[in-house]
Amino acid sequence: MVRANAAGVTPDYWDEACRHLVKRDRVLKKLIPQWGEARLQSRADAFTTLARSIIGQQISAKSAQASWEKFVALLPGNAAKIQPAALLAQPTESLRGAGLSARKIEYLRDLAQHFEDGQVHVKQWTQMDDEAIIDELVAIRGIGRWTAEMFLIFHLTRPNVLPLDDPRLIKGISDLYFSGEPVSRAEARELGDAWAPYRSVATWYIWRSLDPAPVQP
């Protein structure tokens, strides 16, 4: 469940998760109160969120935003809801004009085709577990496990995702728990197990410790 507000929607479990983590973890006990009423906010729809993730791959945040704005300008509707059919109708030349590489265009078309063909079961996701959704998403070209996990956290607001491939999470764990020493995946996983069933929330606050600006997918 989520709570709607002017900025987006916040998971209903968030406050309970914070109470749980503050009791279980000495670092989060100090970290969570520093951010007051700041909360994860879910926005946009599934297809738009994934399209934006693909466009933003391997480029700076500034370049990703510029490419996204050019891409959105090509399509009917608005930036909050891009239609798969509208993307498929765009000629390659127009998409290249938005600054998209040939590979990203292939990825976007594959994403759109999966949605158009019903190969992703959006309406069933609420009944599916995290790994089943990840399996559906990584079958799409250009979407790996990290992107799928970001989607679970930021769009579906799943409470218990631990994205071990995320360098920001590993750096935050290193800084906050290991005095800056290198951290292995096994060590990060063991620490994350103590955050269950709210590993997504703990991860979000670890990210905030590195970047005071609101974390976005």
C-alpha cells in the first residue's frame, strides 16, 4: 500500500520500517532521524520508469536529463506517462535526433514490444514475489538485475530489496560500518540480513548519507 501526497506516493510501511530499523541497527538509529519527514516517493508508470532507466544508462545525470527531455518532446502525452505504441511508431532517425545511441534505441524498442505483447504482467505484479518480477524484467534487452532492483524499490516500493550490485550502497556500508575499509558482497549481505524485512528502507537511508538530495531511480 502507498500514501499519496503532492510529491508522489509513500509506502504505508515506511514509518513502521523506520521504527524497526532504529531498534535493530546502531548506525540507522542515528541516521534515520537526521532526515526528518523525508520519504521515498514513487512516481510515473512502469513503462515510463523503465524507459527512463534505459536512457540514463552509462551517462551523466545531466546528459540523461537532456536526452530524456528530447525524447519526451518527440512523443504525445507527457513525461509522466509514455505509451509503448507511441515509442514504437517513432522512426529511428527521430530517436537518434534525441541523442539516443543505436543500442539504446534497440533496448527501448524491445521494452516497448514486451509491454505491447503482454510479456510483462504488470497487473499481476502485486501478487508476484520480487524474484519473479526480476526474471520478467531481465528478459528485456538493456535491463539487468541492478535496473530491475531499482525498479522494485522506486516504482513498486517493495520493502525488502538489497541491491548488492549498487556501488553507492557498498560505499555507504563501507563508510558507516567499516571505517571506510573495502566491503565484500558477503559482508554487505550479512549486514543487510539484519535489516529484513525492510532492507529497501535501510538502503534508501544509506544512500541519503552519501547524497543529501532526494534519491531518484
